[in-house]
Amino acid sequence: MIEIIIYAFLAVSVTFNILGSLSLHRFSDVYTRLHGATKCTTFGTIFVVFAVVLHSIWQLRETNNPKYLQMALHSIVALIALMLTNPTGAHAIAKAAHLSGYKPAKAVIDAYERKIRGEAQ
Amino acid sequence: MGEEVREMIFSEFFYGMIGVALAGFVTLARVMLGPSVPDRVVGVDTLNTLIVAGMILLGAAYDRVIYIDIAIVYALLSYIGTLIIAKYLQEGLE
């Protein structure tokens, strides 16, 4: 039963990682590519860590080896580090791309441009 | 190849690692093809996340906790690298 759940988590994670990398080729703009790739790969990595934690807790109950408890806790720490750093890094890239002159390709309203120029919203 | 090694290499986490590596190669194509600099930066940022996922999967497949520790350090250091590149794109290094 637990093996089936681990297989399901791994399938979800691999599917979302591959979709996230394909979105880099599907979209046409820096901002839309950032949107697709960052969200999909973060979601996929969350499910990778869920699968590893489930596997290590199961092994801990089977074998009573404290190595598996360490594996589960360190995977959770890696997940927390990734979830804190990934959105902030994407935000920094988007702001830097806008300020260095790459405008959104098909945008009709650019609220950040108006805010920089000091116009009313 | 002994039975133990075969069991480690052909575990389910190793197949997941192969899928993540496939996604990494697709991302690497965007890094090489990307028409502008921020496109390449987005590709590198995505590749860093995929490498962290692959390291966690390999640590589970080979039963080595040290791979997961390296994944933590890699996540934090790649975040610093992304921030430095973003700052350089924005206003130059001063």
C-alpha cells in the first residue's frame, strides 16, 4: 500500500518537473517562462520530498535504523530552504529583467512601469 | 553485479531521478538557445531546482544521507548566485 503511494508521489513529481521544463519552450516571454517554470518545479520538488519522507519513515519502522530518521528530517529542511528561496529568486529575476529593459511582449497594461514613472494607477 | 547493488540501482527513486534528469536536459536546451540574458537566467534557476530534486532522489536511492545535506547547501548557494545575477542585471556590480 505504501509503495503505491510512493509511486503516485513520484509520478506526480516527475510529471510536473517535465511540464515545467517544457513550459520554458512553450511560452514566448521572460515573465511567462518564469511563471511556468518556477511554479511547476517547486510543486514537483514538494512531492519528491513527500515520497522520500514516506519511504524513510516506512524504513524506520521496519528496521529501527536512526539513519532513516535523519534522512526524513534533512529532506524536510531541504524542502523548507527550497520553498523559501525559490519564489524570492523568481521575484528578483522578474524585477531585474523589467528594470534592465526587457518589457512584457504582449502586455496591454504595465502597472509596474506606471509605478516607476509615478503616474496614477 | 550483486543482488544488493541491483536492488539499489533499480529502485523506484532511481527511475524518478531519470525523469528529473530528462527535464534537466530540456531546460539546458533553453539555457543554450535562449535569445536574451534573462531567458538564460530563468533556465539556470529552473535547473538549480531540478538538481536539488535529483540529489534528494539519489540520496534516497543509494541510502546516503550526505547527498541530501549537499542538496540543502546547493539550494542556499544557488539562491545567492541567482540574487547576484539579478542584481548585476538590474544595476551592475558596484
